[in-house]
Amino acid sequence: MSKTFYTVREVAHTGILSEYALRLMLKSDNPPPHIKINKKVKINYPLFIEWLDNESKKGGVLIE
């Protein structure tokens, strides 16, 4: 059984995006699907992949 929620660091270790880019996305106006428990952020990985795919089809996510 695979996990659904991953920490920012665990998602970064998949190689999709850097930890820095993920943290910037979480602070954006259109953040990826996540929950925050105290100071810990957990990203719903299956929904994140779907969200990232949809965002790329719309023209991408700008990270500055």
C-alpha cells in the first residue's frame, strides 16, 4: 500500500521539483493540494501530479 500524503522533502526526492520550488508553490495564490498540520505540510501526491498536469496544460505555473 503506497502513501497518499508526502512531506515537501519526500516529493522533492522524487525528482519532479526541488524543495525550494515546492515551497514557493505552496505560498502562491494557486497552491497544490495539501494539508497543514501545525507547521508540517503534507502534499496529497496523486492529486499533486494531477494538479501539476492540469497547470502545465493551462500554460504552466510561474515560480519567481
